[in-house]
Amino acid sequence: MDFQKNRDEVFQAVAHATREAHRPHNSVKIIAVTKYVDSSIAKELIKTGIDHIGENRVDKFLEKYEVLADENLTWHLIGSLQRRKVKDIINYLDYFHALDSIKLATEIQKRANKTIKCFLQVNISREESKHGFMVEEIRQAIKAIRNYDKIELVGLMTMAPFDADKKQLDEIFSKAHALQKELSQLGIANMPFTELSMGMSGDYKEAILHGSTFVRIGTAFFK
């Protein structure tokens, strides 16, 4: 496995997609999703210049954090978080990408000893299998969370259906982008809504075209 080659190919592909979208070259951050590999493999990847690490599960996150804590990394939890596990992980996070309920926000406020950069998860596609707020629920969520000083709502996160075609991807990602821009105009101090977390290995190009600022890429690093 040639980690440097894989890393360079991923970064070049994202840079190309960013240019194609007529966006600044540094406007998209790449999160290396390491959920399928152990800590030793993740450490080899980090040596190539990776500085954003993402995990889906609390146990796998904590396992890697223990081994890699001395590395200069930005840590992302990109998967769902059960309220009973908030206390175990929240203070190790830099970004949490799946804030999907007011009850979860309340638990984070209770357990965090620093401000956590969070993305509201929004279910643009309205799939029953997906977590997240419906678009019409976002304003109520903001009203409920706005006085929580341990939460900074930096943006929105959404995911497209696994089998979405290009038309569906464009529709979902453009709706998320429009909503993010609308929310960024509210001017709430702890809710800048300047970021968009969307796009994975199979659809990051479309996501970048529609304003994504964080893409989550896994398998391409470990082929």
C-alpha cells in the first residue's frame, strides 16, 4: 500500500474539483476517514501530511486518539453519537458532524468543558433511514440551542442516498448550500454557519461544486 501515492492522488483530485467549481484552492478541507483501519495504519497515513482525521464510532475514535494524541491533528467525529456516550468523547473532539437532536445538544452542553464546533445534521433527502433535522425543523433547533455556550454551530452536514444519480446529488447538495447561506445571514454569534460538511469518496466532486468545505474520504487512501 503506497500511502503517499494515494494521499497525493486524493488531494490532486479534490484540488481539480475545486478548480472546476471556480473556488479558491484552499477552500475545501479533506478529512481522512480511518474507520476501516487500525491505529498503526492510520499513523502511516498521517506521515504523508494528513492533518484531519475522522471516525464514525466512539470506541474506534478513542482507540486512535490514545495512540495518536501526540500528532498535530484535527479530530472529527462524523458518525452518530448516543447521548450516553457524550461524556466519553466530547472533550476530545475538534468537530462534531452529526448534531441531530436538541436532546443531544443539551447533553453536549452539560458535558463539554470547551466549545465544540458542531454541524447540524440536516436530512435534505428525507430518507427514513437517515438521522438529522428536517429542513422545516432547523429554525426551532437553532432557537433551542442558541444560548448553549459550549456549542458553536459552524455549519450543516448532509448525506445523499448511496445510490443517488447526478441529478439527485445536484438537487440535494444545492438545497443544503442554499440553506447554509440563508442561515449564515442570521448573524447569531455562536452560529456562523459558514461551513458545509458533505461529500464522500463517491460524490465529493458534486459536493464541492455546491459549496462543500469539508469532504470525508476513506477508501481512496487505503486502496
